[in-house]
Amino acid sequence: MVPPGLADINPAVNAVQSLLAVRQDGRWRIAQLQNTPAAFHGRPDLSDQLTGELRAELRTIQ
């Protein structure tokens, strides 16, 4: 998440989302949405990796 008024993400609030969609009657519908904090307890390398990936994506849209 990029806080209002800032240009960089806040790694403390990183999260991982999963979305499951199904097609019913010719239309796509969300069947399940999960949002999990990306805490990576005891694995700061994974947290840093995710933050790097998110920052790279952010640069593509700025």
C-alpha cells in the first residue's frame, strides 16, 4: 500500500491476496477472496523479496 501523499509502499502493511473466480452463466464471479498479512515471521529475506517485487511493479505504473 502506498500511503496518501507518499510515493513509496509501506512494507509494514504488505499483504498477499488470493482470488478464486468462477464462470457462471457466461459471467465471471468472485467465489473467494483472501487477504493475508505478509508477516513472514522469522524470514526477513522473504519480506524484503516481496517488498522489492512490489516496488518494481509500482515503478511500472508511476
